[in-house]
Amino acid sequence: MNEREIGGVPLLWGFTTLTPMEVAVHCRWCLAWHHHKLTAPPNVVDYYEAHCYARPDWYDRGYWIQPCETSRARVFGMGKRARGWEARLLAAGETTPSIQRRQAAPGPRPLPPPVDWSKYQRERRPRPTANQWPMSYPTFPEDEDE
């Protein structure tokens, strides 16, 4: 999570998905991924209606999403997801210490773009050739026969 608020409304990171014009947000309150239709270009903050089934106190106000270039697939494991029984407890408005620990864990953050290693190929050196003997040897005047 972005750990910031704008006017008392949470600001979340949005990650690109395989579906064009869709953004995925990891919700630390219900420990699930919410998908929204992308209405702003990357790195532009926009307002979205909340889809959280845990119904936190800010639910009626929605939240802000800041889309980034990082794909959801790259950060999927970083967000702590609720197990089935935890999701049912959250939907019922209840919580446990394990749920609270998962909610307090840092959420996924944008990653630097993947490196295109094709630009950094090593320079190929020519293969060493077999030792070749010289065709002629140097001659020196004192070596010549008189």
C-alpha cells in the first residue's frame, strides 16, 4: 500500500493486468485483489469506488489509485492474501490476531522495469587460431655465408 491518504481517503498502488485498461489493487483491509477499469494513465492518481467486502470505515468514500507500470504478476506474492476462513470472518466484520498481522504487513510496491539483457551482450572475441609457423625466417647479415 502507498501508506498515504489524500483528504482522509487511502491512496493505493495499482498494477497492470493482462486485460488492457484494467488495474489491480491489493486491499490490505480484506486481503484480496480488486480489479478496476483503468481511467487514468500510469502515474496519475484517480478516484475509484471501493469494492472491499470487509467494509472498513472509509468504504463509502472509496479510494485513490496510483497506477504504475509494474504488472500484477510480478508482485502477486508480495501481497498477503486472506485464506478462505479469514475472508469469511472479514466479511462478517470479525478479525483475529493472524488477520491483523497480515493487514499490518507491507503491501506490494512498484518494481523497477525488467532489464533487457539483449542490450548487454558480451563482445565476442575472435576464436584463437592454431599456432602457425612463419613462412620465412628473418635473416641477418652476419648469419649469411661468405
